[in-house]
Amino acid sequence: MEVSPKTLAHYAQSLGLVSPGDALLGLARAVVCNPGWEKLRGGVLVAKPWPRPMLGFVGRLDESRRAWLEAHARELAWSCALLRYVNYAQAEADCERLAGQLVHRFGRKELARFQFTAIPRGGIIVLGMLAYVLGLEARQLVSPAPPDVPLVVTDDCALTGARLGQFLKQCNERRRIIFAHLYSHPQLRRAIAARERKVLACISARDLKDHGTKFLGRGYPAARRRWLARLKGPRYWVGMTDHICFAWGEPDRSFWNPATRRMEDCWRIVPPALCLKNRSGGGLKPIPVQVQPEGNGAIRPPGRAFFAVLRDGIVIGDLVSGEVFRLSGVAADLWRGIVKYGGEPEVSAALVRKYDVAKTALQEDVHSFVRDLLRRGLLEEN
């Protein structure tokens, strides 16, 4: 799949990554940590930064796995374009903002008698920071309280309100709830307040934007109706909001996969180094990630060549013709030499030390190999 330069630039800026190449590699490392790749053992994910940013899988695919990859790749583009990453410093500032809103709404004296709890797992991190900002006492965090004492429920974000809906089902009918979280869309908060009599207030530190009309145009209302019909459990509102992610976790999102005709989890897109949840990987062993080198010298692979080291050989795909070539043994070494050195004399000099063959014969083999790949369009000469 191609990643548009604009999308990749937004992704890099959101995560504080220096270059598009770093961003593409980070995205690749995030993608392979998702479930499903264990069925593609033996393959590799290749990040090709030039001339257009691209991610591609090299390995064996049947039709079902190809359809699975294509469906997730489409959603991946949306997620990257809408990414909004919150690091710990920003989260601390957001918690201070949330605390200020709670004080403004209820006053410190009233807050001092409230109980506080969290929706796992992001809500626990928010509550920890909020406890320091508000100076909460231990009794407000751990002791049971009468049902007539309001309960402040914290979370990091609310996208559809599903987790809050599940929490409310377990609450005493007399309990009054203040839902305090860092990010949500205003329409979601209004929907919660309108539908839930238990909820005294629904307060968010910051708003999420809804990009649905921009990306889907007039088809957006119908798309929202389909999403609501397919999602299970309590939902107060759905939209195409910012893909909000935190340093501790990337919220789970679902999409309708037309290939499997069911809702599936979207791929996580934040590199493990920048997201604690993605670092754990759920016990999965990611498939390898390779960066396709650009090549050096006058002779080099063209933009149409997509290649990877697979087992002991090289697999080259022609992005124009769709043909696939596999090189092994001496041919694979010749390819590696061309990519590394970019000139026939340098390749011959490097390989003559490895193979017990006359220098003249090796030079002829290198020349013949290069001419053949130039003719096929898998090498170009500047």
C-alpha cells in the first residue's frame, strides 16, 4: 500500500518523528504487532521510503489473507491521517485542565466529599494524575461510600461511550455519576447527558473533532447508521473522530471488513517505543520488518522494484508488470552487491573474494546479470 506523503508527514509530526523515513519504519513496526500476522509466518513487511512511501508484504498469500491485508490497509490510511497523539506531558496538562473544570463546576468543598473511581485501564492513569492535582484524600479513592455520595468516574477518552455504558449497568440506581475524561466529542457528551439520568455531569478536558463529512461527504450519515447497527453493546454516538492515542495506550477501534463480513479491530498504528500497550504485543511475536535500501552508484533498483530478503534469497516484485522474481545463491549475492555498490567493477571485486572463480569469468557474469535486469526494468542506469 502507498502512504501519501501528506498523511505520512502528519503521522510523523503527531509522533514527533524526525523524518518521513523514521515515520514509515515506525508505522511498520506498529503494524506487525497486531493480531493476525501469526498466520503469515515466513513473510516480511517491507518499508519502502522512496520514491513514494510504501508498505508491502513479501511472502505467500492465499486469497483470504490477501483480502484481509487489503481491508486493513484501507483502514490504516484513515487512522494515520486522523492520528492525534498525547504524550505524558500533554496528558498532565490535560489533567490539570480537567481538574480546573471540576473545581469550576462543583467547587473544592463539594469535591472533597465526592468519591473517585476509574474505568480500566487508561482511566486509572488519569485518576492517578488527577488525584495529585486535586489533592484527593485516600478515603476518596479506596473507601466505599453511601449511594447518595456522587461518584466521579475517570477515563482517558470516550469514543462511543461503550465503556461508560457498561460501567453504569453495574452501578446502584441511586448513585449519581460525574463522568470526567480527557477527550471526547461534544455530541457524545450531550447524548450521554440526555440518556443517562444517573449522570450529573459529563466533563471532558478537550474536544475531539468529527471528520466524517470531510472524508465521506454526503454518504456520512448513512455510514454512521451502518456503524451503529453493526456495533454491539451500549453506544451513545459514533463518528469519524481524531484517532486519539496516548503514551500508555491506543484505544481499540473497529471497522466493517467486507472480506470477512464482520466487525474487526483496526490495526494499531503507534510504534511500540511510543506506546506502552503496543510494546507488550499481547504475547505475539511480530514478523520481521525490513527497510528497502535505495541503492548506491550509477546502477540501482528503480522505483518500480519492490524487494526483500526472504529466507536465503531475494524476492523482487515489479510494481508495474506484477511479475515476481526469486534470486538465490550467486544471483542473490549479485543483487546485494549491486544495491550496495552500484557499479559492476565494485561488485566483481567484492564477489571474487567469496567465490573460487576466475575474475574475468565473474566480470562477465556480473555484466550479463546487470544487462538482463536492465532489460527487464528491475535495474536502472543513471
